[in-house]
Amino acid sequence: METLTPLETELKVFEANREQWSREHPGKFVVIQDETVLPGFFEEYAAGFRTGLAKFGTGRSFLVKQIWSTEPVYFIG
């Protein structure tokens, strides 16, 4: 059995919900730690980050991710 890192687990949860969330909350931010998704979606990254800190503390990481149906690609040239 493969053991996932916390980030891999959080990204797996995000991907499992991406389709629904991108229809219902496009452009908003979601906060995930392990398999726990905080209730509510956030207009700004900072609001999600502050809420994550209040809920999870600084003892371990959590994911704050913007919801899009596909990931934006940025070119720097």
C-alpha cells in the first residue's frame, strides 16, 4: 500500500471534488488539511489562509487552493 504525503492527500481530495466545486464556486479558494475540507469557500487567498490558521494552527501544513476547472498555465519569457 502506497503512503501519500499530506500534500498528495490534499491534492487528491481537491481533484475528487474539482468538477463540482468549479461549477458551484469558480475562482474561490478552498482550505484542506489531510481529508478535512473546511466549510465555506473564500473570495481571497488571505481569508482562507487566516481561517486555516485559526482552525489547524501552525503545527502542520494545510492547502489553500483556488478552484478552476483547469489549472491556469503561465508563461514567462
